[in-house]
Amino acid sequence: MNARRMWTFLALSLLGVSAVARTWETPAMATWTEDPRTTVTLAWERHAEGIGRVDCKAAEGGSVCGATESAAARRHVFTLRKLRPGTHYEYSVSSTDGYEAQGRFWTAPADPEQPFTFALHNDLQGGINVDAAKAVSAGVVAANPDFVLSTGDLADSRYAGDYAGVIASWNLLFECLRDELAAFVFQPVSGNHDEPENPDSFWHRLFELPDAHDYVLDVGPIRFILLDSTEFEGPGRAAWLARELQKAAFDPAVTWTIPAFHRPPFSEGERGGDAGLRQWWVPLFTKYEAGLVLSGHAHGYQRMKPIDGVPYLVSGGGGGWLYQVDPNHPDIAFATSAYHFVQFRVAGKTIQLEAKAPDGTVFDRAEYVARRHVRVEPAFPARGETCTVSYDARGGPLADAAQVTLHLGRDEFNRLLLDVPMERDAAGIWTATFAVPDSVKWHLAFCFFDPERGIWHNNHAQNWQALVASER
């Protein structure tokens, strides 16, 4: 038994978790499976069957909901609908086998300008340090965000060794996160230790999610794109990712596009970044101007300087063994090897970041301001139909241009299609409307230039792109 496995075994013993336990009992957990503004899903699981009951009320008063199951079950799942947006609720759950619990959750605001906070809490397992995991979780509870996001490695399904070890690992997670799960919506995406690629993985059963692997979530002005980044998954998910990034980038109701997944494409130190994701996903983040990319996996904290215009954050200090990082790497704005979580304050076009030690001490701060140069209407142009490209030159090399031209190509500019002079409106936005050529096979590729001075804006040499609509 290696040192990491021995530590896990000792940790389970100290918690009184039987290594031969055959099943788990999960505490009540709140997640979003539908519209976060008006619904929440509550779920818990017991050894014995019973009939479940949920009651909830808005903390501010005036809104009450409840439901009772019609048949006995071990796993109890309730999706509560028609809730009030932007509201904190208190709930109580029970089942006739004797289980009772209380908790609270929050619904996302209908107004994208309404401020809110969320915490990022990753990497509790993989040789868990129980004291550290509990301390970080207590710090999250004390910080009191509106919800918690996690990019996985919650337990150790993949490397537990046998069935009993898998069960013990999940029971350990629920013990460490008990208060956190009762206090907030906890919205995860899987990590490699969670074994998401296994169709028999307990990951698929324990968390009620829109999809077990990849899904999107709109919270206020943010569209989160959550992906399974298990080894070798990059190429197979690139097409889905491109379409979701395009939907978000060209949707005027979306201010921020934030992809979140476990393995980081960029990481400097003991655990490096994933080369496959750098090849398949990173160019898409630039082409579609992602506002921030969140990952874990490397057990430390790394806030990157923007890479090809995109900020990346690696946060893996939730309780697993810490790894060394390289704080002096030229791509890193700040890095440290420490247990931590990250709290974000979202207010419209501004996101403020605070990286916090378990006791609440802030060891890093940053602010991000939403800036998007391009939108396309319709979001998926159709061959032979009219398309409009809008370009906000502010903050770019063409900010003071007297004239801007749209440079349009087929696919990866393997063929130049046309140059279209753009017109500037009263708000300073340049627009060009044209018919999409029938010759486009996959997507339009485009950038912008000033014809008078010969200055180009080609988006860090990646250009922009718009996938064309599928013909039915």
C-alpha cells in the first residue's frame, strides 16, 4: 500500500467509516438540473426505503412550497419548480425511515445586473487530507456564497481499488462536506478521480445534474459551460464545445462565457497542463472570447495572465495533497501551493476574485471586466442567407480607425471570400451585413482591418469564427 492509499485508509478509520460498508447514505443536496432562476432539485439517499417529503419557504417570507412522494424508495429526488428568482430559501426534508434534515438554497436572479457571489471548491480527494478538506469546507460555509461550483475530484472512485473502497471514499466526502452541502446549491462537474467515463460509476448516480458529463448553466449574466475533461476526451467534445461557445458568444443576453472543467490546459509546476486540451479547446476559447476559464486538478493555486486574450485560473486546494507550483513562470500572475477556495463577486460586467485560505484570509485578489469584440446575427448563419457581424473596436488595435473592413474567409481561411466595408453606428459599433456564400463548408472565419493604415485585428492570430447552420 503506497503512502497516499495508506493515508486514505487511516482517514476513513479516524472518521469511523467502515471499509466494508456496502452502501452509502447521502445527505440532502441541492443542485440545478433545469432553470436555476425558478427550479432546484433536492436529493438524498438512505439504506432503507421510505416515503420522502420536502417543505421549503423563502427566507424573506411570502413563498412556500412542498411535495410528498407517492411510493417508498431509497433515493429521494424532488425538483421544485415555480420558485422566485434571486431568492434564498430554507427547506426541511424527511423520509419515513427516520431521516430528517434542514438546509437552504438560492435561485439565480432574473435581472442579470443583480449582484451575487459564488465559490469555487475543487479537488478534495485523490489521497484526501481530512483535516484540510474539512477546514476548507468550513471556510466556504463561513464565506456564505450564493452557490458553490466544483470542477471535480470529489471522491476517489477511480483509484479506490475495490467496491468497499469506493463506497468508503464517497462516505468520506459526504462527511467532509456535510455542512456545505446543506448550506448551498453545490454544482459539480466530474474530475478524473470521479471516474466519469465508467458507465457504472457512482458519479452518475450520486449527483442530480442536467447531464452526467457536459452541460450549460445560465446564472445571472454568466453562461457556465461545464465539461468532462477526462483523459483523451478533448477531441470528442470539441464540436459540442464549439457550438455552445458560439451560442453564448453571439447571445446578447450573455455577458460572460465561463468554461469550467477539471484538467487545466495551462499549469506550471509539479503537475503540468493538458496538451490535448491546449490543442483542441484553447483555440476555441480565444475564437469565441471566453471571459474566464476555471479548472482544478493541479493541487495549488495559479492565476494566469491572459493567454491569447483569455484569463485562466487553476484552483485545486480543496483537500487533496498539495503540489508545488512555479510562481515565477512568465505566464503566471500569482501562484502558491496552499489549501484554499476562491470566492467570486459578480456584478454585471465586473467579476471580482478573492482566493481565500480556510480561515478566510485573502491571499490573492483580481478583477475581470467583460469585453467582447464580436457578435454575429443570427448566431448560426445559414448559407445563402443574410448575416450581420458586429465589431466593437474599443480596447483593440482598431480603436481609433476611421474605417474598418471585415475580412471574410471560408473555414480556416483556406479560401478568401470577400472584404466587406463596415459602417459605424451612433454607439461606435461597426457592422457589416452580407449574404453567406454557398461555398462555406463548415464555418466562416473572419477578422478586421483598417484599409487606410493597413492595421489588422486578428484576435491573437486565431481570428474569429461562426459555424454555419446545419441544413435540414
